[in-house]
Amino acid sequence: MGPGGRKRFKGLMIVFLLFLWITWILDGSMIEEPAAAASISDPVPQIKNIETGLTVQPEVNPAGQSPIADMIPFARGQVSHPLFMGLPGIDFTIGVMPDTQYYSKFHPEIFRVTSQWFVDNRRALNLKYIFHVGDIVHNREDPDQWKIADKALKILDDARIPYGVIAGNHDVGDHVDYTTYYQYFGEERYRWNPWYGESYKNNRGHYDLIDIMGKGYLMLSMGWAIGDEEIAWMNKVLKSYPDRTAILCVHDYLYKNGYRTVQGQLIYQKVVLPNPNVMMVLNGHTSGAAHRIDRIDDNHDGRFDRKVAQILADYQSLHGGQGYIRVMGFDMIHHKVYVRTYSPYKGGNHLFKEKEDNFDLNLSMDR
């Protein structure tokens, strides 16, 4: 090859190497594109849960933020708590705190231990919400009892666990005076939470909006002394969210024999029946444990369209309650709800008959 050929060959090699270099750059091997700014509609980045070793999808609050403290596994069957041993398909749980009146009066350590247990076990339970069914204190005129309750429930506030509380008859007295309840558990305490929906008369009633596994839930609670005005507000809320599955919490609804009380029958007729999104009602007030399911034909075609579970839990009559709580596990694929009773203070798993405290329901929570 002559001198001219060598020059042409060298030039071609330079062009070829330049071509390879440019292709490499365009292919992204050397340069990464900057990440796009996150938005509510963007997928939330997955993060590894150091406790379980699983990759989890954090929940997104209404502001589009992904609170690290609330990272709970999103995939199915994430409940791994011993309360539900042998039941691998449970997706999430909801807690229930029955009447705590004697803890506020006599046993503040039980109240504290109960709240702390929910915090310590929230991930193993995939805990999404807690209902307090009323009678927070025993004597409404005793400021020390309110302070004990305030301190115990602040444990849940500090852990950012969504929960709802209502007043029972002991919290407002015979004259239905909500003044002290408003001071400690009024709207101001809760309205900053992203899940808080709306207050009725300074948290005498309220609702929370909770999203679980792509489904919307409406946690609707109303305190003691429910009349026409309260019923009208509850119906307005339920009709405002027809596509959300609703769970109601009131203080007085079922007797321990499974029959509805006078107020319970009023709520059933005027709130439960007219609203197809109501799937469950919880209450305390009457010492005992009971549950029932009613089948409802919403469109009057002669076929049942939904089942409504109604559940009473109140342990106060047996040595103050001994710290017994309820945890309900939801299997969304098989339409099962597993109700379990446990005392973080005593370690027992039932206080009344075992079949009354621990039972399974065939219940669809779908809308």
C-alpha cells in the first residue's frame, strides 16, 4: 500500500472509531438521563423492607408524598403475625379497641401497653386502621382519666397509625356534655392527618378515607346520642362516597345476644339498609361478644346483593377488660374476614367463649 492508501485507510479508521463512540453515547452507556420529577400519577419507587426482606410499595398520601414511616407491604398475603398462623392469604388487618374506661380509671399501664402493641406489630399485621368504639374514660368529670387516655392514644398519633375515636355514654354523661371530649379528642387533634375526611360537630362524628390495595374504604364513626341530625349527616357522607366500602363504628348497636338495641335498629333501618356501600358495623357499650350477618336485597329483585357483618366487643365487665382487643384479618381473594381476640397485657386469646371471640366470616368487602 502506497503513502496515499495508508492516509486514506487511517482516515477511514478515525471516522469508524468516531462513529462507534457517538453510538455508544446515544445508547446511554455513558450518560444517564436525569430522573423525572415525581407526580401523584407516577409509580411510587419500590423500597426494600429491612424487616421482612421484601420489596414494598409505600402508600401515597393525598399530597402525593410517600411517607417512609408508613411503608407497609403492598402485595397480597403480607400479614405474617402469629395471630393468623396458618392463614397465608390475609392481605391486611384492622384493629378494634373496645371500651377503655377502666384502663383510664384504674389501669393506665394496660392502655399504654395496648397502644404500643399496635405500634410494635403494625408491620407484621399490615395494620391499616384502628377503631376505638367509645367509653374512653369512666368518669367524664375526672381530668386525670382524660390525661391518661390522651397519653395512651398519643402513642398512635406519634406512630402515624390511622385511627378513629368516638365518645361513649361515660365520656359525655347523662346530659350529653361533649365539652371535655372536644378538649382532648376534637377535630383539631386529627384534621392535619392526610386520611382525615371531615368532622361532624368537632369530631363528635367523623370519617377517614383509607386506600388499601387499590380499593377505597370509608371509616365512618359517630359518638353517643345519635338522633335524626346525626343520621342525616352519616347518610350524606355515605352517599358522597358510593364507591368506597364503608365500615361504621358506633358505641351502641348490638346486645350480647346478637339482637340489635333500640339505637342499633334505628341505625340499621335508616343508615345500613339505604346505603349499599355499608359492609360492617362495630360497637361496644354492652359487655359481651356477639356477631351477626344480615343479607340485604338492595335492588329488590328477590336476590341478596350484600352481606353486612355487625360485631360487638366489650370486655370491661371482667376485671376491667384485661387489655383484650380485636384484630380483623381480611383475605380479599377468598372474601374472608378472620376475627381474632388477644390481650397484649395478659397474652390470652379469648376472654369469653372462644367461638365468640375468635371466628371467621364469609364476607365480601368489594363494591
